[in-house]
Amino acid sequence: MGIPEHLDGLDVAAALDRVGGDEDLLQEIAGIFLEEYASQLAAVRSAVREKDAGALPRSAHSIKGSVDNFGANEACAAALRLEMLARNRDLAASDPALAELARAG
């Protein structure tokens, strides 16, 4: 199949390693991710907009797990930052963290 090693912030080699080198499985997981990512990001945006310290950690944690599967370290770090801000009830910094996640994702 010849999947490139890096694609726009994704570490394809790390992603392949996570699925035991199975390119077909990686493509299947990527398809599911692409179907769900927009709604996951919308949930994060909504929680940030509403300053919802209950929903934000859950939605940020969910998206963090999704992007981590693909070695998207920058997006994973941004989602973790959002999750920790919400857990610490420091929502004042959530807008810049969301912008960072949107850029990285």
C-alpha cells in the first residue's frame, strides 16, 4: 500500500506500530476517526463556549484518545491541556487551548 511515514502532523509509523503493522486495520480505524472527529471537536467547542467544566474533561479526553491513536502528538497535547484546564476549573485559558487543538487537528 505504501502509506507515507508522516501526514500533516500524524506519525504514521507510530500509528502502524499501534496496530501491529496492519495497514488495513489502520485504514479502518482512520475511517472511523474521520467520521467521528468533527462531532468530537464540536463537543469540545460547545463545552468551551459554554464554559462547561463537567462536559469539557470528557470531550477533551475522548478526542485526546482518538488523535493519540495516530501519533498526532501536537493535537494530543492540546486536548490534554483542555482536559487539565477543565479538571482544574481554569476555563479562562480554554479558548486559546481550543484554538491550539483546532490548528493541530
